[in-house]
Amino acid sequence: MESLCNNILYQLQHLDPDDPIHACGKPALRILLTRPQDLIRLAHDKLHAYPFKEVPSCWRRLYTDASISKAVFVIKAKVQANAARTSTAEDEDWQGDVVRTLDMALIMTGAPLRGDIIEELMSALQYSASSEQERPSKRSRLEEDLVEGTDTASKLPLPDLRYPVPRACLSMTAFQAHLATPTPTPLIITDALTHWPALNERPWNSPSYLLQKTFGGRRLVPVELGRSYTDEGWGQAIITFKEFMERYLLNTDRNKNATVGYLAQHDLFSQVPSLRNDISIPDYCYTCPPPPAVTPLAGKDIPELEEPLINAWFGPGGTISPLHTDPYHNILCQVVGRKYVRLYSPVESDKLYPRGVEEGGVDMGNTSKVDIAAVENGDNVDVEGEFPLFAQANYIEGILNEGECLYIPVGWWHYIRSLTVSFSVSFWWN
């Protein structure tokens, strides 16, 4: 471990001449190894001084390297204390502190140019700790199936389907033929994920397995707090994976009106590459989809993707994604549990009342004003009065079960609700 740390410190000191970090200035770089916490604070302030997409690369790099420097010196101090046998009980959570520092760099900046270093450090830490990891609390709960082991409040009844999404078991050739039709429509594709380890020998429906892959649950994840991102009071928090699972998934005492926690649209697999090894990109993502036709995104500059964008969606029953549309074709893969989905063609857009640009200049034109979840729950919502055309909009709907994929063509509106504890993976491609 000490040899790895020394090698990393050498890399931090010998920077490529073209590295964007040089734009932070020589005074900052001179104290990278001596005052990393001060640089983390400085870079943190800079990250929040600009709109996210406009943050200069140098500050992302400085935050990353300062975080690595801080983590490495904590590890070296612990290694030396162990060698001298001077460790105390106060040092017990040092691994959690190191993981927190490195994960914040990944979440806040994406760790440009340093992703491999952070993964190497995390792997070495977890390997060295494997023989002494604490046994997780609520052991019996952690050994249960995530869906079967949760309380009945997290399992919602299956809705009756009036206009079901077509279901088929498709080869890649047959799927490409479907895309070649004048207006490709959504499909639920069955038996497409049977080879994924996440559904078999490395099961994601096992809480203990997921905690093991996240360093005993120490890894940090961003969690959405609240029913929907369109609600007032909705927010986000960064917490440990273990806290997320115990508070929002395994807590049988959770009041049905309690705040919902949802790990939504997060690039978990870049952060924890070992989980990425449990899945594979569906072959369907390497077909040639048609360009978007009449959609709310028409005329917008959507970048071409070299590889699919992969995101995780993990939460208890009842989590929702409000009615919205995305800029890419999507293969949504259901790994754990089941979801209800409702989809509307782009030609129905005017009947769905897109939000448009809202306060602060945020473009919410891809999200509908109609709260389908509130309508489903029988809440006091005057849909006919506020959105008179909505009842005329045609839709299709379906239940997405474990091991199945949902193809969502670009521009199609979709509302999604988890019927049980659910773990899904989305693959955006164009």
C-alpha cells in the first residue's frame, strides 16, 4: 500500500505540461502535497461559482488532485501507525474518511485524468480491509431478497393494462428491422438479460452483495429526496450506500408518508467499475436508430455519442419519474423488481402541456405539467380544468419485469413508477 501511495504522489508532482491544472496557478500547485484541504475548499468554491457546464477544467482537476493528495497522506499515516503499533480507537473510521474524500472527487468533478488512480486506491483499500471488515448491522435483513424481504408498503398492486406495450423476444436483426419502420414504437423485449451476472451468480437483489461491492456500504451516492423533481421541497443529498439502503430500502418501520429516497440517473458504474462487470451493453444499442422526427427536442443540438450513456436507477416501491422525454433512444433494463410504464408518442406533445423555460432560465420543456402520479393516487387535481386536452392523448402502458428491457424511441414521453424495490439500468444511445 505504501508503495502505491508513493507512486501516486510522484504522479501528482510530475504533471503533464498540457494538464489543465496548470491554469490554477503555481502558488496552488506548490501546496498540493502540504495543504490539500485548503485547495479542496478553494476548488469547491470555484466549482460553485459557475454554471455546472461552464466550470473551467483547471478547478475540476485541482479538486481531484487535492482530494487524492489528502487521501494518500491519510493512508500513509495509518500504514506508519500500524507499523509502529500506535493506532487508537479514534482511527477506526479512517477508511470511511478516505472513501468519502475520493468519492466526493468522483461525484463533484468526474475525476478528470485520475479515474484510474482513484479506482486503484479504492481497490487496494478494500482488499487490505477485506479480512477485517465489520459485519453489517441487521444481518438477517441483509441476507434477504431485496424485493421479497421488504415490507408490503413497498409493494404496489399491479395495475390493469388497457393499452399494453407490445412484447417480443427479438434478435438484433429483428430489432434493427423494427427501427427501420417509418415510426418505431416502444417494445418490451423479453429474455434479453438472462446472461447478466447481476441476475445470476452476482445478484443485485442481494443487499449483502451490493454492500460488499460498495466497500461495506462506505461508498457515497447522490440520492434524490422527495416524490418528484417537479415538486417543491424536492432536494438531493450525498450519503453512504449503506445509509441509503438501511434508511430507504430495508427500513420496515418507514412511514408511508416519509420522504422517498431515490438513487436516480447516476453514473454508478464509472464510480464503482466492479458493478459494471455484472452487466453488459445490450447489442440493441449498436444498431442504427432513425433520427428524431417531430419531438420537443427537434432543432436542438444533441451530441452524437461514441458509447451509450449508462445510468443506475435504484429505489423503493413508489418512486416515480414524472412524464418527460429524453434526447436519446433508450434501452431500459430491469435487474431487480418491476416497474409500471406509460408512454406517449411525440405527436401527442401538445396534449401533454410541456413546462417550457421556468424560473432561473431552466429549460423544462422536456417535462409535462400533468402530474400522472397524482391522478393515479386520486389526489385532488383538476386535470380536466387545467389540461383539457390531456384526456385525448393516446398512450400505451406496460409492466417491466426482472430480466426484461424496454425500448423507448427518442422523443417518446414516458412516466415510470416502481411497483417494488427496483434496480434498473438505462442505456442512452443515438
